[in-house]
Amino acid sequence: MPNTSPSTHRIVVDVRAVEKSFGDGPDKIHVLKQVNLQARTGEIMMLVGPSGCGKTTLLSAIAGTMRVESGEIEVFGNHLEKMSGAALTRFRAENIGFIFQQFNLIPTLSIAENVGVPLLIQGVSSSKALKRSREVLERVGLGPRWKERPNKLSGGQQQRVAIARALVHEPPLVICDEPTAALDAQNGEIVLDLFRQVARSPERAVIIVTHDNRIFSYADRIARMDDGEIVEVKEQQQQPHFEHEHAT
């Protein structure tokens, strides 16, 4: 059960009447149709729905990696549609942590060096980045293995490295695209427990796109999409529980 009432959470992502399409003329496909959605600090928001319904497009728009045709996206008081490309790049680097299904770790670097990449991009010295990386790896239970390469780790451990990389610069918004789809039940539960800590200590907004119905009970709210529209936003009240059976 969420540990605070929804009214105490601060709205930090506000999507209003957003539309996005691909193609032209008779081949034009409307992917997002007048989408409205809010995300709040201290919560895990999950975007769920069938393949091709627009979830990943919406996530990309919120992250500022894709421009929309109309509507407004406000993130931490910034109107993304009004920002230049350079400003958006800086904004993402400072405010957003990304976690991907395939981990996207650099195989030739140690896991500590992988975690430190966002800091190096921001101009932090390599020594300070390494120190901070080791601290965050301790938080995800991989501190003693900081020198190892990614190929020495299990899938669940690699996902924890990816989480550490997303958190190393303390972003207030964490965005995840299918973070548990490649994980077994045991590792999935470890990762979801980490996401709960990420959302609440300190409070961050966490948005997860997923098809994995094993993890739905970990959400504070679930936004269901279908055919480019948000059809339902549901508050969750039950205790988190990881289902050990895959969706059929």
C-alpha cells in the first residue's frame, strides 16, 4: 500500500492534450491522441497496454527524446515543447535517469565505469565519478564487484548496474522501458524492491512502461493505454507482490 496519501505527492510531469503521428497522407498513423497524464513524486506509475498502443512513444515524449505535434508536456515546471534541442539535452542529463530492458552496458568498461558515464557527460572528474559510482553500487548490492565487467554478472545483476547508472546523478525523474521483461521471478522481485526505494527515498517520480503483469501490483498507479489514448488511470491499494508466473 502506498505509504502516503496521493494528495501529498507533488505533480512533476503534466501531459496535456498531446498528439503525435507518423507518416503522411493515407499512410499517416496517429500514435498519441489527446493524451492527458500526470506523474507524481514518491510514486511508481506504470504505463500498460497492448503492443503498438503508444506507450513507448509517450515515454519518449515525456523524456524529451521525441517532439510531439500538439499539446503540452511540462516536466518540473519546464515546457518541453518550448525548449531548444540543446536545452532539452541538458535538461535530460540533469533531471532524467533512463533504465532499459536490454541494460545497454558497455562491455569493455567495468561496472563502476559504466555507472559513472552520466557523471562524465556532465563534466565530473573521473576520480569523483568512480567514487560516486562505487557508492551507488553499494546501494544496489554490488559494491564488492565494482571492478568486474558486465559479462561476469547475471541478468538481474546487470539490471541493478543499469539502475545504479540511472541514479548516479540523483535525477528526480526515472524512466524505465520494460525493465523486468528479461528477468526471472527472483531477480524481478529484487529489481522492483529497488524501484520502490528509488521512488520514495528520496521522493522521485518513477514511470515504467511494461507488458509484465507480474509487476503490476508494485505500481502506485496504473495508466492503461489503448489505440493511442489513456483509457484508465487506476490507484493501487494492495501490498506489492511479485507474481511468479509469466503472462499468457
